[in-house]
Amino acid sequence: MTTVGTAAEIDTYLLAMPAPGSPVVLAQWISRGNTHPNSHYQEPIWSMAPLIDNPGTGLVKLHWKNCPGPLRDQVKLAAWTMINGQLRPTYLQTRGVQARSRSGGTDMLATCHEWMRLARWLHERQITSLAACTETQWRAYASERLGQVSRDTAAIICVRLANLWAFDQLSARPSGIARPPWETEGVDDFLPAVGTAGGGENATEPLDPRVLGPLLIWAIRFIDDFADDILAAWAERRRLVAVAAATKAAPAGWAALEEWLLPMARAGHSLPANSGKSEIQLATTYIAALTGSNRGQVSRFVKQHGLAEIAAERPGPCPLRVPVTGRINGEPWREHVDFNEAAELMKHLGTAATITLLALTGMRPQEVQGLRSGCCPDRAPAADGTDGRHLIHSHHYKNVTDDDGNHISAGEVRQVPWVAITPVVHAIRVLERMVPERELLLSTAHHEFHSRHGHAGALKKHTLTLRIESFVNWVNREAGAQGLSDQTIPEDPHGAIGLGRFRRSLAWHIARRPGGLVALAIQYGHMRTVLDARTSSGYGARGRGGIHAILDVETALAAADTAARLRDRVAARENVSGPAARRALTAAAHTPRFEGRIVPRTFARKASNFLARDGIVLYDNPDAFLICAFKHDNALCEPEPGATAPRQYDCRPGCGNTVRTDTHARQLRERADELDQFAAHAPGPVSKRLHANASRLRETADTHDATAHPVEALT
């Protein structure tokens, strides 16, 4: 039998045989703060919770009923060995830099599921022992299984299947399963073709600008305009519920119902009601709290006077007695907050804060889920006496291992904190008002407003995804009710608004939408400054966890598209003007065209090098109607030292990096005509400013016409 490693290592890495009552996870692999119950080897369901310390990860379980009976004991032993063992360093040396001696709990679960899938395949072919899984079976299974998935996924599956053989070597009773052939021949010949779509952030489509714009508008509106009202309403609702629960039945309570509720019903007024699961019911708790009666008294009173039928016919609101201060377009957004909607609004408030954090920080979803109250302290003055930046101190979880290569589920504190812009700080402050001190900002225990299940950790990915969908539905209903049809959130052409799309969207919108095509364009401009390691001293790329790579990729793709458009325009015989015209044409001629939106991970380094070519990288600025052939020393937008991109939101006339084509001149005149149309319906002073802006745009177009040249005259 082939073994992994040398004979001298066997005593160190070989595990003893577990007993039926042995714990599934041995004590040395459970962190000190993990108090989740452990399972026993003989049990049909194994909890992986003792291995999970990441607050954003679900507490998953392994169900052995999914493994065929004849093969179950063999796969079960291999799984226990994986959970409690470590792969030998001599084996890991051949695996590459990403190899780990022990992976995390959820990855172990996925590996076990892959082993069970293999076991079911073998069982269907009347193979009842892993020892009978020879090279022939491996090749047949790989041909069938790997052809169903992408190339990246297939590579992961190959590692997981190889681990079945590797950990089998470390068990006290090896099954004798054969070594997979890709372990000796190399994996490439077993994987799907190179062109097969992969996963990861580069394969995630950014959110459409028409979606992200209003989504951010409403998220920040919740934080800045509605939060005080919602939090006050929730506090009042909780107070009323507590009052109703604590009130004892007394004659005064019955008298109050006769004095307040009965005249209301007899006068034909609507009665305070709420919608149950299947019918409209009188709002018992609300009425009890307002009248000082007992909830049982309310129920008896309602039955005695037949008020349930009246409430079903004339259901009325349950207004909370808290002032409404929030405004939409200068008008109150509510006459009152209703007792029955307070919990839903709290849920949407937490979702709005989550959207703001995901959209405007560059954090991965798990990093946002791991944030705690106090993570963003008040800023201290900088060394030069100016206000310092707000910093977010967080944990990161991806690829975090100890010195022995073992996965650390709890992650580790980022060496370099994130920089927080104003909307992010406001979102954190609102979440801090929703949870106790030092608690997770998205703590499940404090974000379940309809019920209290006591679940541990933060709201999970699936829950947050559903809440974002619910938030969008609420916004669209509210926008319709408020007459704000232009602020509805449309369906995204690429599907649901998943958590993973925000990180890619941040880079995409910074790179491609420098102006008003997306809400908060100025904030995105600031985000480039705080995220770009080349323009923010003290915030290194290694501490940024990969957001620079995504930003570089998006910026390089955008620059390549700009160069391609310039080539297409001059090929169509358009003239070119501007002090950087010759430089731009040279750059366009030597810039490759990238087809498609999906790019390999290795492109990140090439993208960084591409952007570092000062003077020959082209940036489109559709709001300034020009192309910027960015040369740092010429730029009037005052880029910081070492910047490789302009401040496109601060584009200034007369800059030496400006390039325009005939298309830009046409767009300038079209925009001028639009402004004149607006001016015709605007008050005097506003109309005058609009006409002046239109005149400046036409002058810029005229200057282009007077100074532009065909490409032959410039090259």
C-alpha cells in the first residue's frame, strides 16, 4: 500500500481508531470560546458547529443517511480522520501554496458530501468497498462528474477526492482505496476545457447602474432620514408590548374599553387592527396598552360586543405616538409609524445599513458580518492638525491559517483597517443603536424583530439576500405610494442582488461611472482615493484583502474599452482634438482589446502593470464629454502622489490630458439643447444659469471643430 510521507512521520500523523462514543471533534481542535455541542462518532448526524467560529457561517451538520450503508463505515472513518487529523508536510509540498493541512468546518462538510457522491456512484455499480475503487473506477467517475461543472469547480473536486485517499492513509484502519490517477499524471487532462466559465469575484457581474443608483439612494435615505423615526417607533412598540404583558385585569381596564373602544365601534369608525396569518384581527396588545387593560380583558370585551366582525369590515391603523421627523422631498414620509409596521421597518433599517457597508467599503460579505459595535471609533486628529479618517477595525476570514497551515475559522484582525467614508460611518452608528456594546452589528439575536429564536452569530448570507429582496419590494411599493416612480429599483438584468455582487460593483462603478450615471458619484470618487494603495499613504495593498486587484482589473478593462472606442471613431473618419490627442492615438493603437467580462485571476497583476504606464492609459469621462489620456504631471484634478488614475469627478477645463472626438462635440451640443429645454420651464435665476451652461458646452464643441484634425495629420 502506498503511504503519504515517510515512515518516520507515521507515529505523528496516524490516528487511533475512534470508539462509538468518541467525540466527532477532538478537544484540541475546538477553540476556547466555542460552546456548541459536540456529536459522538456513532450518531447518524454530526454537527460541524464545534469547528465554526466565523459569525457569518451557518452551523451545518453532516447527515450519514446520505451515504450508502455498505460504504458508510469506511467513508465515516475517513471523515473523522479528516476532521481530527493533519496532512503531512511532505504531502502538502506537492499541493501548491494554497494547500492546508486542515481546512475549515464548512469545507470539510463539502468534502464529505463529495465523498458521499462518489460512494453513491460506486453503490449503483454494486461496488461495496472503497478498496474496489481502482484506477479504472476513478477515471470513469472523473469523466462523468467533472464534465458537469466548470473548470475551477472541477479542480476543487479533484482536490477533495484526492483527500479521501490521503486521509485514508492516516486512519487506523485504511480502506485501501486507490490513488486517483490525476495525482500522478497531473490534473489538467482531467479538467474541462480552459474556456469553461469559472467562479470567484471576476465571474460575478456588477450591479447595473440603474439598480445600484436608487438602491443606494433608498439605503442612505433610511440611514440619514428615517432611522430616528424607526428606532423611536420600535422603542415605543416594545414599551407598549411590555405594558400590555404586565397589566393585571382590573375593573378600571374594562371601564376604559367601554369608554374608548365601544363608542368608536358604534360611531362607525375603523378599529385598530392587524393582519394575522389568514384574517384581519383586532389589535389586542395595542388596545390593551393604550387603555390600561389586560389582554385577556380585551379578548373578552371583543367577543362580548362582536367587535371582531366590525374590525374585519373596518380595519384601522395603530398609530404610535412618536413624532415623525424624516422627510422625502421636503414632506414627512409618514403621518405616523404604525404599531404593526415597526418590526418590518427595523428589519429594513438593518438591511439598508448592510447595503451601505457592502456597497461603499470593498469588504467581503463575511467581513461585514463579522463587524462589532465599536469597530469604527470616533476619528482622532491627524498629525497635520486636520480631522483624521474614520477607520474600521475588522476581521477577515479568507485563507486565514495558523503556522501549521490549519484553517482558523475565527479569522484574524486585519493588519490594516478599512477607511470609512461618511455614509458608512452613519450606517455603523445606526447599527450600533440596534445592538448592545461589543455585540456583532448584524447579530441574529438582535435583528430578529418578529420573534426571538436566540440563534448564534450574525445574519447569514441566505437571510441577508432575502432581506435585500424584501427591501427592494418595500422600496418599490413606497416609491409608488409617494409618487416617486423615477426612484423605483428595477430588476437587474443579471439576476438577484446577491451579497457577492456589491464588491465587484464597487470597483466597476469607480472605474466606469465617474459622474452622475450612478447615485453618490462623488462618494465613489472618494472611494477610489481611499481604496487605491497608490493614492492613500499608509494603507497598503496587502492589507486591503484583494479589493485593489478587482479595482485594477475593472479600471484596466474600462481603459481598454475606451481605447477601442477611440480606434473605432478614428476608423470612421472622426476628427480628434485636445492637447493629448497625439498621445491618445498612440496609446489606443497599442492597447489590446479584451473580449467578454470574465477575466482570469492572473490578469490582476497584468492590470496593475497596465495602469502604471503613465501618460498612455485612456480614461473615459462621459459626464465631461472627453477622454483623459492621464499623465500625472499634467493633471489639473490634483491627483495624489503616485496615483495612476485621474479624479474623474473633479475634471477641470484646460487640462493637458484632454482628448475629444467629433462624437464628444455632438454630445456636447445635445446636452446643451437639453439644458435649454430645461431652462424654458425653470424660474428666472435658474433659467439663466442653465442657458449659461448650455452656451459653455456649445463653445467647447465649437473649439473642438476649430482645432480638430484627422488621424493622418496627428500621427
